[in-house]
Amino acid sequence: EYGVTSFLCLKLMTALSEERNNSTFCPRRLTNILNGGAEATERKQKLEKLILDEPDFSLRRRRGVNRTELYMETLRCSLLLNQKIKEWGITNPEEIQFLKQYAKLIPGPLWVHDLLFTPTLLNQGTDYHLKYAELAKEYQIIGCYAQTELGHGTALRGLETTATFDKNTQEFILHTPTISSIKFWPGSLAVTANFTIIMARLIIDNTDYGNHLFLLQLRSLKDHSILPGLELGDIGQKIGYHASDNGYLKINNVRIPKANLLNKYADVAPDGTYIKPPHNKLSLLSLVLGRVSFVKEAYLALSIGVVIGIRYSCVRRQGFITGNQEMKILDYQLQQYRLFRWLSSAYAFFFISKYISRKHAGLVSQINDMNMSSLAEFHALSSGLKAICTFTTAEGIEDTRKACGGHGYLISSGIADIYTTYLAACTVEGENYVLLLQTARFLIKAVGAAALSKKVENFPETIQYILHYDKNDKCLASSAENFLESRVQLDALKFRACSLIYMCLAQIQEEMNNGHSLEHASQNLMVLSVHCAKAHIQYLIAKNFVESLETIEDTNIRKVLKHLCDLYALNILDSNASDLYMFGYFTQSHGHCIKKQISSLLPKIRPNAIALTDAWNYSDYFLNSALGQYDGNVYESLLDWAKTSEFNKPEIVSRVFETIKSVRSRSRL
């Protein structure tokens, strides 16, 4: 039996070796391109080794434990890693983020502290808040970000928590006046954080000045006890995020110093005079940062699922076509289609995450110079990208799980846990459909204003393409081969987005001509508005994919990635061809051509499927998957995971026997 097992393991391991030998490019070169150079790749590997060489960060310690044990172990590792980072002398924020991600500590008890609490103190506070920011950097205080309420989430205008200014004492009085105003969902609020940045409505002399941010201490720094006037706790079990302590917070007229208002942009004078910010969207800066991070997380989560799904599909054999040798399931066209479209999306999201990060850096620089001209555009862009990337990634991870058959349902597959955790991304930091409506609102407003004034100076960069729309344009493709031209793909995606935007604008105008308000008209066109926003964002992602490939000098790699770029664009066109038929841009033959080319791309991508996933350079530790082993030794790994199950302990078997015996004895009575 042992000999047969060893022979099977050898066959599985040989299968992936053969796949790697059949690739047409060097994965290491692509790794270097993705990382920004050979030196960056080497640096990443050194960082990985720091984690791998520390037994305290072993993921086995977090397997099969209950939620409390998982939280405590993740908290311990998070705090320990912070100490190690100081010992190692690492100060680069991106490297610190990478280490925490690699050690599987995101999401975790300190994630919101790093992502929102500390950056918000630094970016929206003034000198008074810097001392708290310094303490936060050293984890002498641990914070969270309390925005969402029991009755209000993405729609910030509906938040009910109040901060009433008392001129006599120079204090703000924080209060949650109703059950629906209780803060509910903030990560790290339940037991981890001792401070929070809280969003509340600023009230001065009975005048509501809208939502502002305040610093509030939650717990004693001496014994972590809850401070007077506050009631907080954990909200209970969730589908995922099991290592995060999402909490609730009820506030009963708690007073805080006036200085606790984060007043970089808006302030209150001692006499109660309100000093308004230079832009009404500045309070959303922290949320914008969160949405940028979710675009990055989308690429990472989807790529992990794709690596596992493709590796497993190269070693799993099922079905006979000719002879006695079973086929690799990745050799079936349908399996290729299911996995390669997500492979193409993962690469598209990688490149768009780089783009949005550069845009965000530019935005921060502009705002520091008090230039707010790009804020509305970036808010719409980050909202739309967060929605499309997280929607697509959640769907893609689930499909890769299904593509792994029954084994994909196991936690040991590595996919199931990613999926249940990632589902939250579709609602956290803004519910995706609401975010798409925000993007659509920006599009309609900008295009409508341009149409009325005929002025296009300073028109936002990401929507300038809309100005060149001609509703009479037709698809110029005369053969299936034309659809492998990036220009043809982008022209079609661009025409679709423009047509939907102008259609939505026209229907809103028609509603208003019939006597309806703008709000009522927008309400009646929500479905179309979401469709507009999706089309706009999909075009931008595809366009950025094409432009990113133009910067790659290695012709072999560019050729292989072009296949993925084509598949990404054509898959969108195929799924939304009805739009282009409706506007007369496509003929029936164009739809047939697109389907034909999608099928033709699959065998072109197939020889490099493993190389394209290897290029991400994910270690077995990071994948944490029995199905995604680099060497392909899947079945032995599955069995090893199975043997660690709690149910295999002798005491469990004894308890089962005693339960059966006790019920039997009762039935005799």
C-alpha cells in the first residue's frame, strides 16, 4: 500500500513539473515585473523568510480552534510581529503591510488600527492629535473607527450619533439617542481597542453641521475596563472574519474635550462659530483609503484562489477520452474557461491596483496643498473600483472553489476560508450597489454639466473619453481576428459605457420634464445607473490592462499577458453584448466572433497556466492549502490535514460511545 501511495504522489508531483517545463516564458522574469524588479523580489523573499523562521507564526496553531482561541492567537501573533518588526529594523510601511499579510494577520484584531485609526489621526488631525498618533504607532494605544450604526451604514447622511458643543465647558457631549444610533460593526471595538475615532453629527446651538470625526477613549489604559457612560461588546459570530472582534457601542452623554475634534479641515471656535472645511467630502478621506486597500485585497484574494484552483486542476485526473489514461481536468475546455477568466481578472486587478495607488498618492499630495479639484473624481473612481473588484473577486473565489469539486468544500482546500472571509468586502467600507450609485451620480452630474455649458476645460481625466462619444458609431470589426485587437475591444467597451451614461442622463431629464424632482428621477433609474457605473469601471480596468502591457519590454511575457488581457475584455463584451445590440453597435455576427475568440484563447493560455500562477511566487505557507501545494502532492497533504481533525481524538470517540450507550439505556426503560 505504501508503495502505491508513493507512486501516486510521484505522479502528481511529476504532473506539475511537466507543466512548468512546457511554459513558453520564465515565470521568475514575470515575478520581477510584478514586484518592480529583481531586487524587490529578493527583498520580498527575505521578508518571507523572517516569518518562516519564527515558529511562533506557524499557521498550525490556528487550525481547528474555536473563535476565542483564534482571536487570542491572532492577537498574540500581531503584537509579537510588531515587536519583531522593530527588532528587524523594518520601517517601510509597504514592507510592514506585506509581513502582516504574509503572516495571515489581516484581517485581525489590529487591522483597523493600522488601516484607519492611525492614518486618520495623522491625515485629519492637527498638532494636538499627533501625540495620540505617536502612541498609536507604538501600539501604546489601540484604536478603531466607529462609523456604522445599528440602523445606518453606507448612507452617512442618516447617522444619528450626536456631538453637541457646550460653549460653557468647551466640551463636546457624545450621545447615541436611539437604539438605531448605537454604533454596530466597527472592527476591534468589542475587546481590543481602548480608543476610537467616532463619526457623529456636530450640533452647535441646535444647528446640525453634519458628520465630523472625534477621538474618544473607550477603556482605561490601566486595566482595560470600560469607561463610564459607555456600553460596548461583541456583536457575535459572523460568516467570516473570525479573528476580528466587531463590536457595538452605546454612548450616554459622554463629555470629551473640544480638542478631540479632528480639526485639520473643519473646526469650532470657542464662541461656537463653525469653521467649515474647504470641501464637503473631506470627511470621506479615511473611507477612500479603505476602498483603495480593498482593490489591492481583491487582486490578492482572487489570485490565491486561482493558484489553488489551477494547480489542483493540473494534478486531478478524471474521465477518459482516449486510451487508459485519465485526463487532467484542466484539459477540459469548460474547466479552462471557468478558471482562466478569473486568472485574467486577477491580473487585471493587479494592474488597476497599481494605478489606483498612484492616483491616491497624487490625491493626498494635492489635498496637502489644499487643492481639492480631484477629490470628487477620486471618490467616484475608488467607489466604483471597490465595488466591481470585490463583486468579481467574491464570485471568482466561489467559482474556483466549485471547480475543485468536493475537496474545494474543505477548509484544508484553502479556498473556503478565503471565500467566507472575503464576502464581507462586498459590504464593508460601503455596500457595493450604493457605491456604484455614487459613481453613477458623479458620471451623470459631470456629463450633464458639460452638455449644458459646452465647457470641457478641466473635465475629469477618467471620464474625458465620454466627450468624444458619437451615438452613430458602429463596430468596425469585419472578422473574428479583429476582436483580438485591443483597439476594437476598447472601442466597444467605451461605446457601451458612453451610450448607457447618455441614456441614463436622457431618461432622468425626461422624468424631470414630467414634473418629477431629480431625487425622484434618480430613484426610478437606480438599476440603469448601476449598469452605467459598471460599464464605466469595466472600461477603465480593461484600458489600464492594455496600457500596462505596453510598458513590459519582455516580448514573450507581453504576448502571454496579451492573451489574458484579450480574455478579460472579450468576456465583458460577451456578458454584456445585449447592450451593444440595443444601441446598434454590434451585429449578430459580432457576438458569434467574440464567442469564437474566447474559445480560441483558452488553448493559447493553457500551456502557461502554471507559469502564470507561479509568477505570483506564493509559498505553500502563504497559500495554506492542501490543494495548492507547489509540488502537487495533493492527496498526501489532504490526508495529513484530515488526521489533525478534532474528531480523531480518542476522547471524542469515547464521548460518542457514551452518548449512544446512554440513549440506548433510556430506550430500554
